[in-house]
Amino acid sequence: IPDVWTLWNGSSASVTTFVSPQPVEATDDAFWDQFWADTATSVQDVFALVPAAEIRAVREESPSNLATLCYKAVEKLVQGAESGCHTEKERQIVLNCCRLLTRILPYIFEDPDWRGFFWSTVPGAGRGGGDEDDENARPLAESLLLAVTDLLFCPDFTVQSHRRSTVDTAEDIHSIDSCEYIWEAGVGFAHSPQPNYIHDLNRTELLKLLLTCFSEAMYLPPSSDSSNTNPWVQFFCSTENRHALPLFTSLLNVVCAYDPVGYGIPYNHLLFSDYREPLVEEAAQVLIVTLDYDSSTSSSPTVDGTTTGTAMDDVDPPGPDNLFVNYLSRIHREEDFQFILKGVARLLSNPLVQTYLPNSAKKIQFHQELLVLFWKLCDFNKKFLFFVLKSSDVLDILVPILYFLNDARADQSRVGLMHIGVFILLLLSGERNFGVRLNKPYSVRVPMDIPVFTGTHADLLIIVFHKIITSGHQRLQPLFDCLLTIVVNVSPYLKSLSMVAANKLLHLLEAFSTTWFLFSAVQNHHLVFFLLEVFNNIIQYQFDGNSNLVYAVIRKRNVFHQLANLPTDSQAIQKGLQRKKKSPEPISRTNSQDGVSMEGSRPAAPAEPGTLKTSLVATPGIDKLTEKSQVSEDGTMRSLEPEASQMSPEGNPPPALSDGEPWSGEASHSRRDRRRLSSASSSGQWTPTPDWVMSWKSKLPLQTIMRLLQVLVPQVEKICIDKGLTDESEILKFLQHGTLVGLLPVPHPILIRKYQANSGTAMWFRTYMWGVIYLRNVDPPIWYDTDVKLFEIQRV
């Protein structure tokens, strides 16, 4: 069958079907020029006119025509970049080639035989121009990327011309210094160019093509070796790209300077169409893909240099070859950090603003890309991380993250969002300042369906985490370790928990210490260890001020006594497991006294049936994800060797046992449906034994709490009898003035589990990031229905 290629022809845009059974010569310009004729089309038209089936047909039946089409389209982009696109006709040709390549590239990537095509050399396309040998020829991919970067700084096409002139004296694209044409004021650039929506549209189309080039990563299965770099990104972020610095700053500044409200005036977006938003989304996506770099395999890209007058540190070591990662890690001026943090916080808070004044601001949809960007900033630039934690500005990031976590907890299509939110909080919680900042009173009332409370940001965090654990969907089980690790990390610094939060923590302990839960999976008891560590930290280091928690512990003292007397004989173990069969409900919601939810809030809703989602790879267990550090008297931290951590007087959770299931974002298909809370990690073969229960029961860190109960319970009971009290405020008053100085065991050293970079999380981020980009690019649907391998597309 002759292959069919649909193309549009002439200004009438009438669709003619061109049948070509044999190869068409590359020199037949009249034929090829029909593909980028100067008719005004849009990228949507190109997707409609060039159906997937026909691209595949040409690929199979007439490969040389497809090869020539790609080569000629790249050649046109190179010519446009060379000439500087001074005429409307040239610009139209460049945009049409750009759209056509965006359409075709995914079909090149999905076929392993074609994947190397763009990396093969084309005769005559020398690296230095001129008549060199073909050894020096540039691969097509490099020519394409260099042409696109040149076009992104093309006066009167994608940037404002600096000359008021006619075509004759127009700037030569090769002599301009693109650092003077950065798209937006911000990091390293003070001048904010006049907005120009045509330039924004052209930039958006070119960035879409770049993103499509980088998307070859989607067509390779996830591998444990995350060091296999994406050749497109590697070349684009190398010194070969003379625009690397201005492009990095343009993308970062365009994202961080964006104000979706519309010049600060509510409802202004209803009057003006916003051409900036598509550009900002595209810029955010290109930026996070260029920063896809596994920092665990290299020396950390962070450098601690002295402050110099430039936006980047000029200090050795030079950091990674990826210039974008390198530049990101070397930003160090306070005003740049302030600009980035304010911008990210403003955009992350945008969905929350919606809930105060419905529709007053344009609702942005790219919060997941922003979270990935924020993660990269903190992971690659430690100075930025310390800046974020230096003031209570970090709370402007925390509150939106807690809002997203609470809102997405029942929605299976947003498991990835839950993970990245928790990862960021884990990273922040490794720093003492984060715990200290949480003591700030929480007064902003963002409508969330959580109980009304009066207290601090720490209370908000604990109440939201309790809500996720007790009323999230089953697939969030693997995050419990991580959520409780965050609470442990901040607990030594929490000055005063509210009664609501104190009750939530005890409710979790009650739920996790039932015999059926403890005996039904190999690492369920770790959750109890984490919670006991929280109580110990608060009692030892923040007893004054935490009368609410102490009171809650006294009221629920039977839970601690039951733990201390946990039965270990086989019969009791079997009896405990029997109980599980009778009550499949994972955590009782009844005795949690939830009370009234906040005004204006809506319950967290599950995903609409049929919602598309992408699968995620497993994430490492909490013992791989973090390393233990001990806080010394002077507040400095020193890393603990795994052996040393076993000797802590209060006994820490033993390392996760290897026969459990990994702490994963997505269980393997066979297990996925069976995984209820009750068998979070049972792999079917494992059964609890008396020796196993004894092995960890003997390490339960109960001494401090038992001592507290031994001292305080008789005193509280005496007050109640003497004064006939039933009123808790009197008891709280007594506890507020009480002291346990000299009565408690010697305080244990504070242990913090700090996030550590590892290739497991690097791979998780890659699959999550590309999954988000795949699902968010629906108009046009660039990758839809192509054979991606990095993840599976599933319907809820």
C-alpha cells in the first residue's frame, strides 16, 4: 500500500493527501516546502492534520521520506537562526517546522530502531561550518538544539530588539550578547522588558519543542542506574550551548516573577487574556527536566563560596557538567533567594487564595512542577535551604503543602503529589530551624476540612498528618513512616502543643499499638517507636509549656501500660491476629473526637472514575531515605554510624527488616489490591513469632513515660479526690506549674533523621516529573497514545 501523508497546502489550508510510494529527493525543495508553507497554522492544526497512524505508516513504509522531512525541518530552523528571522515569512516557516517536529519526535522516540536517528550525523553539517571532513559533522540533534536556543534570543521574534531600526541594520544574531536579552528581571538581571504577547507565544512554541526533544526519557523503562543521562539534556546544558546562562535565568525569572492575580488587582484576569501563563508553565517544565540530575552519584553540586558581586559564586569546585544544575547551586545573593522564595510561595498559595475570594485570581495548575523546582533548589543549593529556614517565610511554603496534602489524601490519582509534599517536609525537618519556626501561631484561616483549633503551625502539621493517616486512601500507607519521621524530627523544638494536636498524637498511638496491627506486618511496630520517640523528646526537652500533651498522656495511660505488658506467647499472637479478621477497618475513626471542620471547607474527594494517572516507581525505605544525626549540646549535628544508633538509651526503631516490602509509592500489580493497612508489608510468607515480638518489645522506649506517670498520676488523682474535681482546666493549671526536674531519666541525645540523596529517589523524581508533564500537556496532546515506557498510564 502506498503510504499516505497528509499536508496542508497554500494559504487556503486545504488538506490534500499526497501519496508517495518511493523516496522523494532531499533536493526537491518545491515538494518539501509544502510542509512549512507560509500559511498561518497553529500547533493544534498540525496535530489534527497529521494523524498518528500516518506518521507510523511513513516510519514503517517510507523511512527515507520521514528521515528527509526531519532533516529538512531542522535545516529550516538552522537557516532561521542564521538569518535572524527578519521577515514574517521566515518566522512562519520556523514556527511551522517547530510544530511539525513537536508532532513527529515522539514517534521517532517510541521506535528503538529510530532512537539514534537524531544522533547520527548529516553530511556537510560541520561543527564549525565550512568544508570540513564529515568526522566533524554535527549530529542532527545538536544542530536542532543549537538552532532552538539561538531562536529563543532572536530580536523581534522572541526578544525585544534593542535597536529602533529597519531591516538593514537589524542586529546580527551571532554578535548579540544574549545576557542583555534575558526575558524577565530577577536573578542576575534587573531590567524587566516590556511584555509582548507575540514573543511569549513564540517562546512557548520553541520551549514546547525543547520539552519534546527532552522527552526521549519517557520511552526508556525506569532503571536502577539513574546515572544514564539524557543525551538531549546533557548537550543542551553543556558549554556547547552559548545561551545556557541567559536561558537558565530567563526560565527561572519568568517562573518566579509570574503573578497570576493580574497586577495585584482581584478579578483583573477576567478582563485581560493572560499570554504569560502558557509560557510560565512551559518554562517550569523545561526547567525541572534540565535539573533532572542524580546528586547522590556525584560530589554534591553545592559549593560554599564567599559572596562575590555576581549572581553566581565564582568558587571552585566547578560543580557538575550540567550547567543548569551548576548555576542553580551557585546562586547565593540574599535578594535572589528572596525573589525565588517569594515567587514560589506566591504561586503555591494561589489555589488557597481561590478559597477566600472565589475566582478573584486566575487559578494556576502547575503547582506540582513548582514543588519539584522547590525540591531541586533545596537539594542542590544548601545556602538556599538555610535562607528558607532563616525566617518564618518557610511557613509560606509549609501551609500550601499541607493544604495540598490534605486536599489530595482521598484521591488515588494524586499519590505522586502526596509523596513530593512529604519529601519536601522530610528534607526541611532535618534542620533544627524548621522545628523552631513551627512554633509561630497559625492565624491564617485557609479553609481545610480539619477540626477547628487554636494553636501553632506545629499543631496544623500534626492535625493534617493525623487526617492523612486516618482518612487517606490505602495507598498512602507507605508514607506513614515518613510522616512520623517528620514529627520526630521537629518534636524536640515544639514549645506548646494544643489539646487538639495532643489528642491526635495519642489517637495514633492507640491505633498503632493494637495487637492486631502490631502483629500483622513485619515493620508496623516502627510506627509505635516513632510515636514514643516524639513523646520522649517533648517530655525531656519541652516539658514546660506542654501541659496539654502531658494531660493527654495521663488520660490515655492505659495505652502505655498495655504496650509495656504486650503478650509475647504464640497463643496471644494468634488471638491478636484473629481480632484483625473481625474488624477490617484499619484505624477507628470513632474515638478521634474530630469535632467541627473549618468553615468554608469541602471534604477531600476521591478521584473521578476514569481519571488518568501515571504509575510511580518504588521509593526507598525510611532507613535508606534518611541518615541518623545526633544533635550535640551546642546544637551542631554529627552523623551516626548505623551501629552507634542501636545504642541509644531509649532504643530506636531497629533498621527495617529486609523481608518486608519496600516502602513504595506503588506496590507491584499483584499485591496492589490486597494491600490493606492491616497487612502493609506482609509478603504472605511471614508470620509473627514470640522471639520476633520479644526482639523489639524489649527495646520499647517506655522508661521516661512510665516515670512521668509514676510521679504525676497519684498527684493528679489526689487533687481530683481532694477537690472533687471533674474540670480539666484545674488539672491543666496544676500540670503547668509542675516540674519533673531530677525525677526523669537522664535526657537521651536528640536524634534527627536527615534526608540523604540516593539514586532511588532520583529515579522516583524522574518518573513522577515526566508523569506530570505527560498528563499536563493535553492541548496539544504531545505524547498521548504513544508507547511510553517510563511509566504506565492508568485509569482510576
